[in-house]
Amino acid sequence: MPEDDRARTPADVPVPEMERHLSLALGRGGTFADLYFEHETTSSLLLEEGIIRTASAGVTCGLGVRVVSGERTGYAYTDDLSWPAMARAAETAAHIASDSKTLPPQSVSPAPLDRRYGETSVGVLSLAERIAFVERAARAARVRARHDRGRPPAPPLGVAGGRRLGPNDPLKKWLGQAPRRGH
């Protein structure tokens, strides 16, 4: 675990601590509470005219606490995963959804999640590999643009077979445009 609690990630938060946060969240009589941990890293490269113009990286990390009490729902979020900040979020969500009922602390267990993406993605590449990837994509786009130069442009939306479509033309429905009423 990091020395500074504010640098923690969701993986650094043990299950007993999660259970204590759920107890705080249910402390004002909520009937249901859940914790949503978020940890996402992003990066971006902008290649213009063969030159990397900008590069950026970011991390989004935090905890959302939802408490349900009858028809009321309280929600609070913190991007600080220290104990005091997470406890404050749990208490805030409980306060928003407060009711007169009380429940004992609830136990939790981690639930496995299916990966929505492959085991490898651009995120696992080093900066040099990402730059090479972006440069290959730019070369492929230039080749495609040269290939497409000899073709006539696609007709603009609203034009079919060289004729302009009227506001209630049946072809508009086929093209995905809703006809306008009253025209």
C-alpha cells in the first residue's frame, strides 16, 4: 500500500475496509448500499504532418457510494481513496438517503468481472510503440486518401441519384432521415 493514502488505487483497499464503508453508508437506515471503485488510465498522441504535436496521459481514480432508502437514493463521490475521504463520501450518501430504519453492518465479497476488451490493448504499449503505431496509422490513412482521390465524392445527404429530395420524399426514410411534418 502506498505511504500516502491519497495515492491509493482500488486494489489497495482491503475488503474489511470496504465493509466498514458500507456500514457507514447504511448507518442512517439505508436498505441498500454499494461502492463503485473507478481506476482508469488514458493517453493520447496527436500526429500532424509526421510530427507528434501533443502527448498527454491521465488517471481517473475514485469511489462512488450509493445508498438507497425507500424511494430516496443518495450518491457521493471522492477522487481521494484515503480512509477519511471515503468515510466522508459514505456518510454523505447516507445523509442524502436517510431514513429512520437501521441495519447491521453488511459483509461484502469481491465479484469477478469479465474483461470487455482483449488481454492486450494500446494501453500496454510503451510510448515508443504507441508513436510507431500512430505513425503506421497515419501512413495507412495517406495511402487510402491517395486511393480515394480518383473516385467521385459520395452525394451529400439529402441528394439521391442526382436529384434533391423533397421534405416528405419516401427516399428520406430509406436514407434514415425522418420526413418533416407540415411541409
